[in-house]
Amino acid sequence: MYRTMLNSKIHRATVTEADLNYVGSITIDAHLLEQVGILPHEKVQVVNNNNGERFETYVIAGERHSGVICLNGAAARRVQKGDTVIIISYVSLSSDELEGHQPKIAIMDEDNQIGEIIVEEPPLTVL
């Protein structure tokens, strides 16, 4: 049996751009991707804290250390510059792989830089 588990999470990033005229996807700072283990072209779920929208897209690596979080194409209609989003990747794990799995969760600061990386969220956490 395989279970779908949280693999990586970028928590409370700020949207820096929304480009409707791009083919599609989300552009994320390459350094941030490396820190949480998300790959270019990987499928992610995006949750907009400002309006409740949830949608899926794929990742494009952006300029390293730029703090860029840009929704492209149709997804640009789901956000506005300045919105706070959560970006989530999942992984399918076998029963044997579950025990050693630890997700990486990046808690972002107001400049889209990593304030902290955690591997488990305490229950009822307010960040």
C-alpha cells in the first residue's frame, strides 16, 4: 500500500508577481526550492490565504536568492501581488518508507526568506 504524504511546504510566502501572459506554472526562488527539496517541473498545490483558492500547477526555478514567488498563466487569476500563499508538494510512500520520512517545512519571513525549517508542525500552531 502507498500513502500520499506531505513532502515539502513553503509556509506563508508572499506573492511577488502574477503574470497572466506566461504559459503557466509557478516560479519560485531556486535557493528556496533546494532548501525544501522541491524540483523544477514538480507538481505542487498552492493555497492562497487571502481568498481561500486552492489549485495545482508545476514549478519553474526562479533567480536564486531573489525571493520570487510568481504565479504564471491562468493561475495568475487566483492570486494578487502581496497575497500570502502556502506551496505544498506531496510524495507517495510505501508502508516501509513511512517510518523514516520527514517533510521539510520552510517558515517564511516577510521578505520571502526562510526564517526556520521544521520537520513537523505542532498541533494548533499559530505562526
